[in-house]
Amino acid sequence: MGLQDLNVATLLKEQIRMYLGHGATYDDLRTKCLTITPIQPIVTPTVQRINDTAEQDKEQKRISLTQEAHASQVRQDTAEQAEDDTLRLRCRTKEEQLNKDVSFYNGQLTSERRNLNHHATALDGIKRELHRLKAERDQLTTRIQSQPYQHQHPNGVAGHAVEGIRAENHHEHRHTPNRVTERVERLRYDLEHLDQRHNQEVICVNQLKIEILNLERKISADQSELKTVARQLNSLEERKIARQQRSNNGTLSPENAQRLSLDIQAACMLIDRQCSVIKDETAARCHPAFLIQLANQLDGLALQPDEKIALQQLIAAMHQHMCDLTARQEQGTLLASYITTLQTQELQIATNGLRYRALQTEHAQLMHANDILGAELRITQGRQQTFEAQRNEYAQYALMTTIAAGLGAISGYFLIQTGVAVIAPIVPMIMAGVVGAALVTLFSIAGVARIRALMQQSEATTMQNTLSENTTRMGQITADLTNLDDAASQLVKSIPHYQRLINKQRLVVAAAKNTADASLAYAQTITVGTTPNLSNGSNPHSLFAVPSAPFAPGTDENRPRSLSSHSPH
């Protein structure tokens, strides 16, 4: 049986029966009745029972969570093994392909390096042959320039030996300028041919170097990927070994073990909270349960008849006292709710007041800003009208100047026709220059006036928009101020109501406290052979008058009104 199956009432009843069955004395029972605290001989074994049940729940939870974790570990390992097998097969296949690629690239690399060495050797031979032919060409060219005529080398000894010239007679030969020139041309042709071969070999060597570099990069990339595959295979092998060890030893992976530990801690904390709630309930219900069970078993206890009568009266009085304490607590809770409501409303009034003053300040600032903007707008509109008038005036001047220029041109034409040949040709030009300068000046001034008028118009539009926005905002502020006024009026009206409720409820709470104190005092006077002296009867409630307070309109003044029925307005 777990904590959720525990019945606090049943546990207390069992412990109370055991306690009463062990020969409790009258004095002990009377003391237990009057002491409104958990009865330790009853609470202690009950709490121990609750603690034992909680520990059993924790152990069962540990076992169930552990079993679930191991089952989950088996499922996880099975799925992981299937994934690892697939991944291992993929890695093996990739490893084989990479090894084949590396072997193939290494073969190509060896072949290309061999070709590179071959072409490098050929290139070196071509370079040496080029050097030899260039030297021979230079020698022949120098000889042609220094000895342009025929010459003879007796006894077959050349005074100017030219290396590499193939001659039929190695002992004696003659060089004519034509033959030397032909030889030079032949050398030039050989040099050009060798230059072409040299360039081809250089290109071939460079291409081979590039191919070798690409092959080396491919080999390096494949080898790096092979290392990655090897690490993956090693990781798969380590995971396989870890799975085998977990299967053989019945353990969990570090992650699952940590998760299991956290789950167990969370479950134990939840059980502890449940246990604490049950123990608090046990402590609260111990004394009332003791009174009930004592009343049920009182006839069977080994006590004197007068002791039983006294205990019966005491039990009834303590029941009444417990009811009085409950009523006092309820009235105190109601008083606290009234106080909280009043404080909330007072805080709302203060907050609304701050908001109201802030809105008033903003409204005044906007009004002042609108006054300034209105004055500036009037000035700006006046400037705009002035600039428009100037532009129109200068435009009229330009029109009149144009008309005058036309008249001047007509006059010049008549001067030419009348024979004033000396000055007539220059008169139109002079007039045109003067009129042109005047027109340019007038149109420039008119343009400046137009631009300034447009600028003033733009400023005026901006000011009008700002004025409109400020006016709209002022309307919103006015509406907000009205709403705040209405809310403040309602809150202010409700404050006295709650103050009256609080004052009246305080009297009710005080009366409830007096009633509870009176019922406890009455219970304390009950003993064997003693009947409480009650001036107003046997009811202890009549010993204390309930304090009165002014009642709200419409209430029955002949009885205290229950404030629990009040609702704030």
C-alpha cells in the first residue's frame, strides 16, 4: 500500500484505539482534550507509518525506474547495433574503394614521375644543344663581321675553329662568305626548331607537374578520408565492446545512468512532498479525531462514572471550542480580504492620480506648443505670400522688358531701312545684350523668390500637420482624463464602504475570539465533581456579549449581520 492509498482518518483511529486501550488515566485524557496540539503518542507512530510507507514507495519507484531504464537500454542497444552494422558495412566498402583509389593514384603518380624525369632529361639535353648552337652561331657571326673575304687554313689547322660544323675535309677547308652565311642560316633554323621543342618540353613538364600535384592532392584527400573511416570503425568497435559489457554486467550507459539518477531524485522529491502534505494533515486532524474516538470508546474505558461524565462534558465543550476557532478563522480571512481590497483600491487611486497629473502636464505642454506653432505658422504664411508677390512682380518686369526688347528690334530694323548704316548694325546687338542681361537677372530673382516661397509652404505644411497631431492627442488626453475622473469618483465612493466593512469585521473577529476564549475557559472548568457556575445557563456563548457597531442601512439592528454576505460595490 502506497501513500496514495493511506487513509489518515483510519490511521489516526487505529492509533487512538491503541492509545486508549493501554489504560490511559482520567487526568491524562483530560489534559489531551484541553491541549489543542498534535498528541505525540498518537502522532509519532502515525508519522512513522507514513515515513515507512514513503520509503517503500521510494524503493518501489527506484526498482520500477531501474527496470524501465534497463529495458530501454536493451532496446537502445539493439537499435544501435543494427545501425552500427549498417554503418560498419558502409565504412568497409568505402575503405576498400579508397584503398583501390589510392593504389591506382600511386601507380599513376609513379608513371607520371617517370615521364617527368624523362622529359626533364630531354629538356636538359635540348638546353645544352641550344647553348652549343647559340655559341656556334655567335662565333660565325663574329667571323663574318671581322673577315668578309676568303681565307685559308693551311695544314688543316683552323685559325678560327667553329665547334659543331660538319666539314668533309677535317684537315683543310675553305670558308667563303656565302657558305658561312648559309651555315649561320642553318644554325638559325636549328635554333628555332630547338626553341619549339624546348617550349613543348617545358609545357609538357609543367603539365606533368600539375598532374602530379593533382594526384598527390587526391591521394592526400583519400588518405585523410581513410583515417576518418578508420576512426569511425574504431568508434563502432568501442561501442560494440561497451554494448557487450553492458549486456554481460547488466549496467547502463553513462548517459542513461545519469538520466536514471535524475529521474529517481525527482520521483523521491515528489514522494517527499506528498509525505509532507499527509503529515501536515495528520497533525491537523489528530486532536479532533481524538475527541471523536474518545467519545465513541468512553463507555468501554476503565474509568469512574463521574470521570466519564466529566469527559463527556469536556468533549462537548471542546467540540464547541473547535467550532468557535473555525468561525474565528473564517471571519479573520474575510477581514483580510476586505483589507486587501481596500489597499488595492487606495493604490489604484494613487496610481490614477499620478497618471492624471502626467496627462494634465502633457496637455498643457501641447497647448503651449500649439500656441507657438500657430504664431510661427502665421509668420511663415506671411513670408510665403510676400515671396509669391515678389515672384509675380519680377515676372511682370521680365514681360515688360521682353516687350521693350521687341520694340527696340523693330526700331533697329527701321534704322537700317532708313540708311543709318554706321550705327544701325550695332544698335540691335547692344539692345539685345542689355535686354538679355536684364531678363537673366529678373528671371533669376523670380526663381529665387519662387524657391523661397516653396520652402515657406513646406514649413507651413509641416507646422499644420504637427498642429493637427497635437490637437488629436489633446482630444485623447481629454478623454483619458474624463475616464480617470470617473474611475477615481467610483473608487473614492467605495473607500468609505470598505472602511466601514473593515471596522465592523474587526468587531466580529474580536467577538469570535472572545467566544472561542470563553468556550475554552468553560471547558477548562469542567472536572470531576464540579459543575461550571454559569450565570446565564449552560451555554458558554452567553457569557460574552457580541460587541455592537453601527449597522449599514437596510440591515436588521436586532441581530449582528453576517459580513460574509457582503460584496464590495
